[in-house]
Amino acid sequence: MTESRALPVPADDEIDLGQLAAALRRRWPVLLGGMVAGGLLAAQSTAFTKPTWEAEFQIVLSNEQSKGSGLAAALLSQNAGLASLLGAGAGSGGADQQATEVKILESPSVLLPIYTAVKASKPVSDTADWRFDTWVKGAVEVEPEKGTSVLTVRFRDTDQALVLPISRRISQAYQTYSGRSRSREIRQLEAYLDAQIAQLRPRSEAATRAAQSYAADHSLSVADGLPLSGSLKAAGGVDPEQEGRSIDIEGGANLEARRTALQQRLNALEVQISQARKAGAQVLYIASETAARTDKGSSFDQLTLVETELAEKRSRLRPNDPIVQRLERERQSLILYINQQTIALLEGEIILNQANLQSLERPKAVVLRHRELTQKALRLEATLVELENNRAKFQLEKARQTDPWELISTPTLLDKPVAPRPARNLALGLLAGLVLGSGAALVVDRRTDLVFASDELRGLLPYPLLAELRNSSDPSLTLLAQGPLAGAPQVALVPVGAIPEGPAIAKALQAALQQQDPAAQVLLTTDLAVAGRCQVQLLITAPGAASRRGLRKLQQDLQLQGHPVAGLLLVLPEPTPEAEPNFEVDAA
């Protein structure tokens, strides 16, 4: 005889969709009742709900607002300190700008007066539990149009006569708020600049007077207080390419630059004197700086005549001729005379430049103090000019100020109410009823405690499944009599639950056994004591015939009985005609 072995029971956390569907089919009246109730509730809600009317308008954000406030934004971007002081930034565009405008439109600064007006127009009993934030979420919708800078603003209310005027008030309120915000920013900037100018102007004038007075007391110019240039040429010094030319030491260069130019001039004169002395009586040295200031016309003319005559005599006479030698000596004397005269003039230039250099000498402390006063005055003056220029730019920005947005469609009331929507409400009601009805059907099916699933049934009855029967004429009964039950004189068939087919199956099984042994008997009984006196005992049950509590009690009783169970017969419902397999073979 086959030993009984337990079958695995499905885990509690596993969900068998087939069993759920079967449970819903079994409890279809409960499911249908839930759907009908959901549809009736949706219809009732639609019938008794006041119509909700909606008006909408569209606005487009201007490009100037997306990029900032024109000149004001440009100035603030160049002055981070001023921007942080005023709480203004460079701004951002695109999605950030749209999100900002949405928040502005939904803020109490814009909608609180609208909320107060709407609340005042309704009965007190209807608005006793109103709150601003919940009213905004239900009545006002601001939706950015994807890929554009357009905002669509919608207002809803159950009072049709109130929707359009309130939408116009929302549009006007936003226009007033946005203009006020930009005007306030410019006013703050102007006030700040005016205060800085008023504070800085007296300081700048005082610093300028102090620098001018100090310069006059020490015979200095404004240029003497400027920083030294990085190059000698820029400071008014001698350009190496123009060395030998006269230098205008009274020009616009500062004191240090003029002193440097004079010192370079002295060095150049020393070099020229040295070259003139080296020339001696052999070479005529001509200084371009002193040529125009020297009365040497007769000497040069004499030298020219002597050289002309010397050249003419050399062409006809010998070099040692007395006439040639005399003319050579005369020429050297004139050259020596002219060079000595040039040296004297250069030395006079040196004395003059030394005097000029000495006149430019100032104590170091005086120069540094003058430079400090001058630079302070210049810094204050430059700052004052910049503030005044910015003040003028802000005035221009204020004059050209435009609205940050443009109304591209006026508030328009829709022709039909937007709520309630009968079709949608009915669909939602039926869906809710389906969900609730399904839950109720599953609860009802579970509370019956009956086992319908074959796997669960075999798990609670851990015995070998010998056959699955459809009816008393099932061929499996003959196979069962010839196989596991062959030779058994008495077989006890124990029904588990209400099995209407039990007597017919027991009779058919007995007939199959008697074909092998005419004395064989099948006893259909629920008394385990009687079943225990038979050589073989079988359990017979069907899905939905036994409860879980009854199966557990049966298993305990079988353990107390102590006789083995040969197996389990499972009676399945008759299949529908469409599902019956067709085993007919064509005779052809």
C-alpha cells in the first residue's frame, strides 16, 4: 500500500490570481452589488453637485523680464555688493522665471484681496471653514505652457456671475503687483545712490581743496601727485631714438619725470663735451643742439674758404710745399677754434640744466604727502562721477520701464461648466464599486472557510491523490480497482464534506472491485471507527465541500484512529461542453 506523504502548502504571502478570479466568480452577486452601489453614488453625487464654472486668460512674460531689468540688471551684475545689499540678483530665465511667476500669482500678496472679495460675496454659513491655501488650490490654477513663456491662469467657482469679474481682478492684481515690485527695486537703487552721492560729494570737494592748497604751497602741480609711469618715455623722459634733440622740461610731465629728463640731458651733454675734446684740431665736431645758438658764421665761412683753397693747391702742388703746409696749419687752427667754442656752449648748457635740476628738488616727505593727497582726491572724484553716472542710468531705466508681462487673451468664461462631469463621475463610481465589491467578495468567500483550491485541499489532506473523478462512470474507477485496490475485500470510502456524488461513486467502485473479487465490498461511511475495521480506507472530497476547520479536525481524528489512509479521491465539477476534449477519430 502506498505510504501517505504531505504535499507542500502554498506560502501565506503568495497570491494565486487564479484563485482570486475563481472567488470573484463564485461571489459575483457581491461584486455586482458593489458596482451598482458605486454607480448609484456617483449618479447621486453628480445630480446634487452644483455646476462649477471656469474662466481663463493667458499672459506671456516679456523678454526683458526674463533677462533682467535692462540697465538695472546690467549695473547690478557689475556691482555684486550693491546687488546683495538690495536683495537683487542677476536673475534667471526660462523655467526658473516661469516657476517664480507661478508662485507670485498664487501668493497672498496677489490673491489675498481676491480671496476676501470672494468670501464676502457668499453666505457666512458656506465660508465658515474656508482657508486661504485650500481655496487657492481648488479655485485658482496657474499652468505654464510647455516650451513657451506663456502662463494660463484659470479661476473656478460655483457662482457663474462671479467667475468673470474675479478673473479680471486677478489679472489686474498681478499687473499692479509686478509693476510695484520693479518700481520698488528702482526706487531703492535711486535712494541708495542719492545717499552715497550726498555723503561723498563734501568729502571729494574737501580732498580736492586740500590737494590744491598743498600743491600751491610747495610749487607743485597736479601731475606731481600722480603715480610714476612704468616707462621713461611715458613719464616725459628722453627717447633713446631721439637723443640729441631738445627736451621740453616745462611740459605736462610730473616733477619726477622732469628731474629724470634733466638728468638724462646732463648725461648727454657730458658725452658731447667728451667727444668734442677728443676731436681736437683734426675733426670738426658739430652739436645739433647748439648749432642754432652759436655765432660761428664767419669761422665756418673762413674754414670753407681755406679747405677750398687747400684742395685746389693740393691738386697742383706737392704736399711739402710751403703754401700747402701754411693752408693746412690755418685749417687746423680754425677747427680747434670752432670745437673749443662748441665745448664752451655745451658747458653753459650743463650749468643751466644743473640750475634747473636744483630748482626741482623737493623733500621726499613733501612729494609723498602731495601724492597721497592728490590720489585720495582723484579716487573720491572718480567714485563720485561713477555714482552720478549710475544715477543717470537708473533714471533712464525708470523712464523706459515697461510691464513685465503682456496679456495675450482677456479673461473669458467657458460656455459649459467644467464640473461635475457625469461620464467621468460614473466611470470613477463604477471603478470604486468594482474595487470595493471585489474586496467584499473576497472577504465573504474567505469567511465561509470552505476550501476551493485543489492545491490547498491536498495540502490540508496530505495523502496520495489516487484519482480525479468527474462522475461515477469515470474510467479511473476501473483503473483504481485493478491497481492500488486490487485484492482488497473491504474498502471504506470516507466522504469529507457534502459529496452528492458519493453514493454513486461508491456503488461504481464496488462494481469494479467485484469484477476481480465477487465478495468485495465498498462501505461509504463517515464513522472512522467503522472505516478502521476495513482493510483499506479512502477519503473522497470535492472543492468547496469541506471547511478548513473540518479538515484539520479530520486529520486529528485519523491520527487518533491509527489506521493508514490509502489515498484521496477528488471529485471535480463536470466540464462545460465547449471544454470537453474530443477524442473521436475520423474513420477514414
